[in-house]
Amino acid sequence: MKWFYKLEYKYGRYAIRNLMHYVLVLYIAGFVMNLIDPMIYINYLSLDPWRIVEDFQIWRIFTFLMCAPDSGNVFFALLSVYIYFSLGTFVERAWGAFRFNIFVFFGVLYTILGSFVVYALVKLDILNPSIYILNRIAVISVGTSYLNFSLFMAFAFTFPTTQMLFMFLIPIQAQILGWIEIGVYLVLFIQGNIATRVMIAAAMLNVLLFFLVTRGAPMISPGQMKRRVEFKRNIRVKPSDGPRHRCAICGKTERDDATLEFRYCSKCAGEFEYCSEHLYTHKHVTPEMLEEMKKRAHIQMMTGKPAVLESDIVDSEAREVDDNKPDGES
């Protein structure tokens, strides 16, 4: 979808980088709180639309994200947190921060909207106490389960051939695990009550819509990720003992005058840096002048003659341009 790419190009710089680090903090906080007292989350922080609407407990819209996966067992809780953190990190690297932000935040939005849909449906059948209680419990107990399910689906279909260990023993491709997961949730969808169906549909909808909108978008393979990390690890930029800034006109650096400010000119062809004295008074370098400078630099390198300053080239070219102008033209 072209409109999505335009949106990413325009607002991509505002995306939250390493979003899974913040999710990890929420999961750890929820895990610790569950060890202290599991009822704290259920009574005060869970996504309970009845409390949100009737008691105006708006904070639950945000605090329900503190539900760590499989928090009933210490070992499996820590393992699940690590797995989902790793999956989310891989997906963000493949998609980019903006797309991953959109996927996660819309998943949260669909979960919240799904809970309010259940609330509205139950209100229509409020005369049946058993339906009211069961559906309310179903919504509250969801937590981040279906969000994590959608995250695993995103990983499975982004890296379909990646080998994973099923039951920690059997190597199996991620896409096969993804289809198994879909089958499990389809069974839950068929056998579950209204709340279960709506919340599963919300998670499925997020995955389906996102992949439809971003289909054909370039992805980064695991091999590319590995090469990129190795490249950054092996490349070390050695600090230079020379000055960081040099004016292309006068040749001054920050060591000559600490009060000088240096800027690049956006109207000049190439990358020429000027001090504050010549930033607005220099002659702009045209593409033709830049080509001539490259030729001179190549000749100087081949002949071994001393290199001239960029200021000499810029000044000489500027004088040639001025000489060719009619009188009175600035």
C-alpha cells in the first residue's frame, strides 16, 4: 500500500526504537507483582471494561499490559518473557521500528476495542447472570495472551523457514508452528464463549490487516541481520588527530578560532563546509565546478604534485563564473 509507505516515510522518525525493551520492563513488573500478590493485577490493573465504564478506572487501558505471559510458574514465566522478547526484537529488525510500532499499538487497540465489544454484547443479555460472569472473567483473564499470540504469528510468517525447537526437542519450521497455533486458536474460537471469540478475532484481525497493508514490503532476512551485526562489530572508526571542521574558502578549523561555527551549504553541489564568515558570502559550487575539482584532484594524485586547498579550487572556479557574467550582473 503506497499510502502506508508514505506514512512511514513521513512519520518513521517518531517511532519508538527497541520497543520490546519497554514491553520487557512491563512484563517483569507484572511478574514481580504476581509473585507478591496475583490479586493486585486482577483487582486494580486488568482490562476490565465494566470497571472502566462504570467506575471510570481509565488507567486499566494501559496497565493491563503488565500481565506477563505464563506468570503462574516462575520458570515458564521467565522463559516465555525471554522468548517473546527475542521474537519481537527479530521482527522489529526485519520490519523496521515504525512498522513494528504500528503492529504492536494496533494490536493493543484491537484488544481494548474487543473488550468493550464484549461489554456491549453482555449488556444486551444482562438478564442471564451466568453469561455475564463467564464473559467478564474471560475478558479479564486474557491479559496479553492474544497479543503474544499475534506477535508469534508475525514472527512465524516473517521468518517462515526458521528452525525452532518444538517441545525443546523437535526441530520444526516457524511457519508450521504458526499453522499449529492457528489451529489451536480456531478450536478455542469454536468452543469458547462470546468473550473468547471476540478477543481471538481481534488478535487475528490485527495480523491479517497488517500483512495485507504491508504486503510486498522489503524485509531483512536473518542472514542479513547477522552480517549487519558482524559488520558493525568489525568496523571501528579510529579517531582522527586532525580537526573535525575546515572551511572550504579560508581553510580555517575549529583549532584556529574556537568561536567559529561551521555549516554545510545545501545549495552547493557536493559536501562543502564553510565557517560562519563565509557561509553566506561564498560562491555556490555547481555540478560542473564539482566535476572539474574531481579531475584536478585525480591529476594531482597521479602526478604526485602537492594538493591544493579546496578554497583555491572554489575561488578559481568562482572567478571563472564571475568573468563570464555580463557587467552589472551579481
